[in-house]
Amino acid sequence: MSYGTTAVALLVIYAGFMALAISYIDYRALSKDTGLQHRLGIAVVLLTILWSMRAGISDGLELHFFMVSALHLIFGWQLAMLVVFVVLLVLLAFGSATWYSMGLSGLVSGVIPILCTFAFWKLHKAKTPHNPFAFIFLVASLGAVVAVLVSGVFLSVVMLATGDATVFQLKNELWLLMPLMALPEGAINGMLIAALIVYVPDWVKLFEERRYK
């Protein structure tokens, strides 16, 4: 399977997720909430800077911290998807990304982490005690760790399918660094969410503070 064909297919899939997210955004509420608008702008700037700092050996196997799990918990999946899309456009404009990598980047760094965090959030709501520690450690921290690992698996499958990487490269480059990225990712997301629910719980949309009183 050629990379060009795969890139187009992934771009179409990502476009489908973006169309769904955009259709569910409450634009009336967003237009009235200037504080939320400012937080979204800050998130775009910080995420752009963070995603610009990548570690890796071979082209296509670079890694960066996602911080999308926290983004999802703070803004909800619709706005988190929008922030990721804007960040990818900014990186594209500055030459740090290419159009044919948009689909893969959007899925690996955005859609998959959001889906993983959403799954852990649903599990938490249904199966675990309603206390902030469960939310922080299960959803924010563990959800972020699993999101990185699942994204790594998806990236590995794509790279193998297109012939852009060998098993040896993935084992000795991507998966050599993956644990070093996943554990700090979980810690950083957890600490950020912990700080926010202590000082500004209203900023964390998925926290639903009334359920923890």
C-alpha cells in the first residue's frame, strides 16, 4: 500500500471526525463566553509550542507530548478536536507539518487520545467511586498513558503497512522512546487536571463538580 493512498484515506477519515465535531459545537454559547474563547486561544498557543518540540531518530517517527487528554477533559471532545485542528493548521503554515501528514497527525495526536480519554471517563462514571482522585488518576493520568500507547500502535501499523518503517526501526526507535513519553504524559496531564479542579473546577468541563460533593 503506497503512502500517498494511505495519506488520502487517513485524511478523509480525519475530515469525517472533524465534520462531526464541528457540527456538535455550541457556537451560541461559545460566542457569549469570552473566558472560554481566551482559554481556547491559550490552548492553541501552548499546544503549538509543545508539538513543535519533537524527539525522534527517523522522519515520521518523531514523538511529542500530546496533552490532548487534559484538553479533552477541559473543553469537551468537540472543542478539543477544534483546537487540535487549528494547531495542525498553524504547524502546516510554519512548515512544521505537511498536508499529506494531516490525516495521520490528526488521528494519532488528536482523535485517538480523545477517544481513549472518553472511554476512561465513561468507565469512571459507570464503575468507580465518584471522588476527585479517581477522576485524576484513572481518567487524566492513566487515560493519557493509554492514549499515547494506543496512538503508538496505530502509527506503527500505518508505518508498516506503507513500508515507511521496518519492525527493527519501530522497535529500536519508536518503542524505545514510547515509555519515556507515556509515563510523563500521564503525570503531566494528571497534575494539570488536579490543579484545575482544586482552583478552577469550572474550567474542567467533564469534571461535573456536583457529582463529587
